Amino acid sequence: MTITVAPKDRAYAPTADELDPEERMSRDELEALQLARLQATVRNAYENVPLYTRKFDAIGVHPDDIRELNDLEKLPFTTKDDLRETYPFGMFAVPRSQVARIHASSGTTGLPTVVGYTQGDLDNWADLIARSLRASGIRPGQMVHNAYGYGLFTGGLGAHAGIERLGCTVIPMSGGNTLKQVQLIKDFQPDAILCTPTYLLTIIDALRESGIDPRDTSLAVAVLGAEPWTNEMRTTIEEGLAIDALDIYGLSEVMGPGVGNECIESKDGPHIWEDHFRPEIIDSETGATVPDGQQGELVFTTLTKQALPIIRYRTHDISTLLPGTARQNMRRISKITGRNDDMIILRGVNLFPTQIEEIALTIEGLSPHFILELTKQGRMDCMAVKIEPVPSLSTADAERAAAQLVRAIKTRIGSTVTVELAPPGSLERSGGKLKRVYDLR
């Protein structure tokens, strides 16, 4: 099949005049704004959320004790269990009648975590998504294909509002129905796409199966998030579609997508929008704050949320706080390598699925489609990597690539695994978020 598309309108870095005033502040000005907003948030939480009143009183701290930004360390952490304990609306700091929208997690492992937004919260969220898309090189007037899931998941509706706020045309496709995704990309010729990275791989495969060279589509930018992904995955996607792929960061409990975003001029990890969120990195075991540049667990305090102020929320995401580059006043985080509650411990060695992805995508002949199966043989934990070779590879070359993967995992991670080659197209494809790990122990 031959299609005719307009030349790709490449992503571009916004000029200084196009940035929000907060993006142009000095670091001192930004931290002064953070402190004022932090003090207001802490008071709002203490006075209007019974859980925070109890937590603060239990350790003898009061909103008046927050006199500088470092005083944040005096305050207690918030966890997902706190949101479940107060299910459904106990964490709201405003009357339910003032909550304009509610989102919630899937609740597959217990009660869902419920988050609420005032109209002011929704306006801020739309502004931050718009800022994130502009940082990605998308500009007003372009068409954006939104393949994040709509509904209680924050991705679809959150991204939708930001696309419109930027002045773009939104295609509200949602996730799934991949053949329809392909048809609309072919017919509508969008400039950008928003979805999870693994689902974009599914779309790339579907384009090829439809006889369309993915590099010939109109897409020039992909803004990808909602699951960890590596720079090796970025390379695979960028080469597969001839686009720029940017990382958007967020989580429902803090806001949703748009807490931070990579900038097109640097693509070196998401800059956190620190006028709205104060990030910390802590030691997961001790809870102590660690210096910038040291890896640990990412923690967030919201600075402007009205309905659901969150104090020191433990994300479980593993990252590092780094100096700003494209937005020098805003710190950035390294790409999320995994979650400390998703870490696999295999015979005393800690590893994350993203480490397997990072290695596999450097081996010629292996595709990005893989799963990990954990089993027990006697008292021994074992892991099998089931991975598809590229479709055109010979059996002998595929077996050599599999053997190379076994050696590379042993050398770089220190774990002995088995690698099983799966027929091309046989492993489950992402329809949104992809499940990588199957624990059969």
C-alpha cells in the first residue's frame, strides 16, 4: 500500500518568549515561590484533611514550623495505603461539592486510590500538559493523536485538556482498537502522538502489517509515559517512525501526566515543573533525604493542589535529581529505571525489567517484545526471558542472539537466566500498559 503524506513538520524548541514566566525565573525566585506555596499547602492539608492533622500531631509538627524549604523534611510521608485507608473521599481538603472531577487507579491489588480536582486544579493541569507538549516541540495549530486511555485513568482526559489548552487539534482515540489507530494515523495525518511506549511499538507493528512504512507517516513527535522505558527503547521508536520521542512523567496521586517532561533541545530526562511540585530523593530503607545526584526513591509534595494536597508522597519510582539543562531553574530527573516495589530479586541479585530491555535492544536480531517468567526449581528461583527475534532472522542467527543475551545479562547484571525464543508476533502486545513480569512461583 502506498500512501501520500505531507512532509513532516519537525519538532522545534520554543523560544524564550513562548515559555511560561515561571520557566524563566531565576532559581532564587522559583524557590521563593515554592516556599510560599508550600506553606499554604501544608496549612491547607493540616486544617482540612483529618489524616494529616493526626500525622502532624503525632510527631509534634505544625504548619508554622515550615519556615524554609528544608523544613519539608520534618513532615511525615504519605503512602498509597493512606489513600486506601481514607477511601473514597477522606483525603479531600475541600467539600465534595467543590470537586469538579474524580479519577481513580484500577484497584487490581486492593481498593483503588481516588483523586479529586477542583476546577482550579483542572486548569493548572491543562496548563502543565500544554507546557509539557510545548517542551516536546509541539506547537499550536498542530494535530495530536491521543492514544492514552480515557476514563478513570488520568492519562486520556488529562492529556486531552492540555492538547486543547495549547491550541492544537485533538484526536481523542483512547487506547486499544489498534487497526483503527492505524487508519486514523493514515487518514488524518496527525503531527504528534501520545501513548505508552510499549503501545507505540504495537502501533508500529500494525502499520507494517498494513503495508505502511512507519517512517512514511505524518508523525513527527511522540510524547510517551505511564511506564518506565529506556533510551534504547527511545532509539528503537525514533528509528522505527522517524520521529522525536519525549518522556512525560506523572502519577495520579500527585496530578497525573505533566508533573515533568523532557525538553526537545536536550532529551536528557524530564524537567520537573517545580513551580507546582517539590521533588525529593530519599533512601528507601531509612527514609532519609539524599543529596541531588544520588539515586533513590522519588518523593513529591504538591504546591498548588486544592482538592487533594499531597505531602511527601512516596512514589516508589527509582530516579536521581539532576540540575536543569534546557530549563536551568527547574531540576530534572533521570529516566525512571523501575519501581522499588517492582524490583525482582533473583538469587540475591536485584534487577528491573528495564535492565533486560536495555540489554536486549543492543543485540542485533532481537525485538523489543519480551516477557519475564519467574518460576521455582526445587528451592531455586529461576527466570526465563521469552523474547521474539526480528521476523526475518534465520534460526541459527536467532539462537546466536539469544545466547548473546544470556551472556550479557550475566555480565552486566550478574544473574543467570534462560532465554526462550518466541515466534514473531506470538507474545501479547500492549494495549496501553504492558505487563512484563509473570511470577509463577
